Amino acid sequence: MKELVHYEFHGMDPSEWTENFLNEEIQPLLAWAPRRSTLRLKVERHHSGSFEGKLIIYSEGTAFVVEAQDEDDILNLCMTLKKRMKTKLQKWKSTHHHHPISRAG
């Protein structure tokens, strides 16, 4: 089975606790996404100590992308990304709920 969740870290090595936090907080977003979606979280820690993150959910034919920055806390960064992605997915669901994908040209 293909891995549905990918984490990518630059400039840091997350603790096991941080990875568990991400699994509990970020992974459930897939339940909101279109079927057969995959999730990728990219986090970069800059030399200044600030964090920059991008959360992407790939679905057939589309990608949902959110970005955020935080001065010093990866957990706050991830919660901001989660909130933004949930809002984006809720918006998508409200326009696609119980409707087949349009094939109009």
C-alpha cells in the first residue's frame, strides 16, 4: 500500500514526540480530503530559529496547498497549517458534497 502521509524536514531533526504530535494532528486531515489523497508536510527551520511550513494534500487532478510561518514554535506552525487546510477542505466539501465531479468542458 502506498504511503499516504509524508513529512519532510530541513534544518532540524524532529523529536519522536513532535512526530507523534504531527501524526495525531495532521494525518486526520485526510478524512476531510477527497478519496485517494496523499498528504505532504514540509517544514524548514531557518538559521534564525524561525519555522516555515507548507502543507499539501494531493488529490486526483488537484492539490490543496497552505503555507505558514512561526517565529519559534513548530507546534504552533503545524496547528496554523492544520487550521488553514481544514478551512480550505471545508470550502471544497461545501461545493462538492454529494455531487459527482463535473466533466463539463
